[in-house]
Amino acid sequence: KNEVEQSPQNLTAQEGEFITINCSYSVGISALHWLQQHPGGGIVSLFMLSSGKKKHGRLIATINIQEKHSSLHITASHPRDSAVYICAVRWLNGNQFYFGTGTSLTVIP
Amino acid sequence: DSGVTQTPKHLITATGQRVTLRCSPRSGDLSVYWYQQSLDQGLQFLIQYYNGEERAKGNILERFSAQQFPDLHSELNLSSLELGDSALYFCASSGLGTAGNTIYFGEGSWLTVV
């Protein structure tokens, strides 16, 4: 059983569509990251959340601590958004980060 | 640039061989994490070091070992390599306390075992 569940696993969208990727986790956390991994391998952290909502450009991330759930939204999607998006959480009682299996997003022009 | 440096970027080696992957964490970060990402799997946690000491262990094979040196750089040693060990190996670092909530990844080391 994976402590961090992401959905969907794969997502194909038309350019301009609104996209949502979901992440659920099973225990209390101190932080949640949304990571982006482009083809070629590099991983960057898009957001770090411990509560509420953050926005950066066309990307919005929300977290509901009580429901142990986070969403990443992409508005007006663009082909350059095509990447794997990974949810990562840091447990309250540990130092490790646990990762979802990722959502592979393809945005078609 | 995350500030985490990994070498080598690419490595091709034969089965049965041993390789060492190196990671320099972000300046000031005491925690170093190693992850394996195979083609068909997500990021798998291998091991974490904090200020030179092993802090947490994940699904790391006995053929693999790691250490963190006094200057905080870390090395991941992979021995008796098998074809299935071909993967992208990431190093990440994080800071102390709440700074540990922020994690930075290196660009990864591509290992191909032939």
C-alpha cells in the first residue's frame, strides 16, 4: 500500500483546458510538495504547502489538512506543461518524504 | 539550479560491476536523501543521512550502501550490479527543522547496466 495516492495516473488534455491532479495521503504531515519532472529527468518543487492555497502563474495548489487531500490545478494548459507531476509529503513524525507514483500529463496543441 | 550537485550524470557499466554515485547537497543542508526511479516505477526512497548519520532506510538492497562524509557530501555505492538496477538515481537535500520541509533535488545520475 502506498501512503501517498495520486490520480489520475495519466492525463491527456487539449491546450487551454483546466487540469486537476489529486493527491491523498494517510497520516499527519508537516509539508506537502508538488513536484514537476520534465522529460530528461530533472525534478523541481512547484509548491510547498502546509495549509490553504498557493498560486503561481497558471498553477494553483490547495490542501485540506482534515481530509488529507491536495489538488494541483493548471489553468489554460499549454504543451510546455507536459511533464510528470509528483506529490510528496513529509510526515509529522519523521524526516522522510514519501512520494506518489506521479501523474503523467500530456497537453496537445 | 537547485544547488544539489550529482555526479556522474550518465554512467554505463556491465553486470557484476560496482559504481559510486556522488552527491553534494545545498550549502547548509544537513539531510541527504537518495532515491531510485526506474522506468516503470515512481520515486523509491532508498536512504537518508543527517549530518553524517543514517537517519532512515527505505527499500535499499543489501548490495547498495551509502555514507555521508564530514563535509556533508554523500556517496551511494552500488555493487554486483544487475540489469534491473538500471535507473535514474536522485539525490535530494533539505535543511534543519522547518527548513527540512523544503526539499531540493539534484539532476540525477542515469545508470545503465548492460
